[in-house]
Amino acid sequence: MTSILDLTKDELAQKIKPSFHARQIYQWIYQKYANSFHEMLNLPKILRDKLAQEYILSPLALVKEEQSVDGSKKYLFSLQDKLTIESVLLPMKNEQFDENGGRIHHARYTICISSQVGCRMGCAFCLTGKSGFVRNLSAGEITAQVLFIKKLNNISAERRVNIVYMGMGEPLDNLQNVAKAIGIFADIDALAISPKRQTVSTSGLSAQIAKLGKMDLGVLLAISLHAIDDETREKLMPINRAYNIKSVIEAVSVFPIDMRKRVLFEYLVIKNVNDSLQSAKKLVKLLSQIKAKVNLIYFNPHNGSKFERPNEKDVAAFADFLNSHGLLCTIRQSKGLDISAACGQLKQRRENELA
């Protein structure tokens, strides 16, 4: 059965007459968190009945939730065809109050969402890729993850969150539906999440980066680089054979981005693979012509992996070298180490339990 979340507001307006009801329906779903069409009391009953017969509100069902001591939460969702995907809620800043109980600022969150069931990129360090590619998610299955998580955690509709397309799957391998989801998220009658709060993280599909750039959606771009030479990167990321580092850098150099922002290069630091100062020196040279920021990520070990988590002092030295040589660098604080935090880990654990 079709999910109404698969429709943009304009698409819905073409199906619903009079068309102004599309705006009301959007507001009920995304801003009032309606759980059924029959709650939409400003719609005619005949329309509510018609919607209930033709559409479902959410294509997701919660299978499992894990919460870390640091507050991060990992969700396993079941789709209508019983396949499963993962999403993550990351608390970035806690709610704070002054001495009189007045709120100084609201809590801030980032939600990492999946774009595919499985993945065809086959990255050596990633658990998701080991299960192979199954199918793309629809736009509704993508947007439903954020809507579901906001509702579960009582995050009010007017509270904006940051969205990162960085869960299971390669977003640019499902560009059409990801682009549609970006627009639905940004719709003023939906979640009103600006494209500037949405980051598309890609393993580096150069041709698709170019297509996304031509769409000029206003989103931020993150490149999963993870290595500074093609030989090392091909061992970690087979997609590098088709889209080598040079092609990625060329595509990124012409990608339209807000002048106040930078292209984020994600660099997964793996012990004795890419954590040397020699690699840091080459990275500075590689990104010298791009307005870039590097985010160092500790490799998060999982069962069956041949890779190891790097030493903290080595990661700190790597970051210090980049910053001291003019390349802005941060170290992502590891979250969820006490839960199934690695991409695909909660899904695999669930499948093992059912086997």
C-alpha cells in the first residue's frame, strides 16, 4: 500500500480536490504528528475515509531501539516488505536553563538516516556492504525515519534538527529519491528543515556529485575520503576503481556551496592503515585548493572486522598537523560505543537472533 509520505505537497495537491487540502494534510502529518487520517478533523469525512483507504501514514515499524550512556540512540526499522534499515539520533547539545528555570537554549540533535537497504559500494570497513545491495528506499521511507524519530523522542515540530544522509546505503546511488526527500524535509508545511541543515555524505560517485551540483538544492556535501592515495583507497573502497581520488576532487571543486560553508571530508582513521603523519602531510597537499574541513573519525570495531581502532595520541597528532598547516580539522567524538553503533551492526545482530 502506498505511503502518503512518498508524495510531495504538489503531487498530493494534484490528487486531492480541492487542492488546498494538501497543505492541511501536510501540516497534520509533519507538524501535528497525526497518527491516523481520522484525526484530521478539518478535512471532510469523505476525504478522510478516502485517504485511509488509499494510503498508509508511515511505511516504518519500530523493531528495536538501543540507547547509549552518552544519549545517542540507534533504531532498527522494519519496512512494509519486512526488510530492515537503521537510523541514529545523536544529541549534539543538551537543553540548558538559567538559575530561574528559564530556558537558555533548546537541545540540538542530528539524525543520521539510511537511503538504501544494503549497499553496493562494498567498503572493506563497513558491515552494511557485506550483506550486499537489496533495493533503494522511496522518498517516503527516507523522510519517515526523521518523522518517526522526532515523534518517538517528543521533539516538537518547530524544533529543527540536522539531517545527515549517512546511514545504510550510498545516497547518490539513489539520487532521485534522496533529492525528493530533501525537498519534502524543506517544505514549510512539512518539517521546514533548510537544505543548509541537510548533509549528503557520499563515498565519492563523481558523476553523481556533478548531477547533485546541477540540481543546486543548497545541501551540504560530505565526502568519505578515508585515504590519500588510490592504492590505499581502492583496498578500503572498491568504488575508487571507477571514481578515483582525482575525479572526486575535480567534482567537489565545482560543487555549489554556500560561501560561508566548507566541503566536509570524512576520514575514517584506521590503525596502521591511514593514521601516519605521512598521510596527514599528503592530505594537506591534496585539499590545498579546496575550501575544506576534515572530520577525523575513529574506526568503530565490529565482529569479523580485520581493522583496529587507532590510538588516541595518533589521531590527536594527525589533527594537530592538519590544523597547524591551515587545514581545518576536527575529531568526531565517538558515540554509542556501548551499543550496536557501527553501520549495519544492529541489523546484523537482530538477524543473528532470529536465525
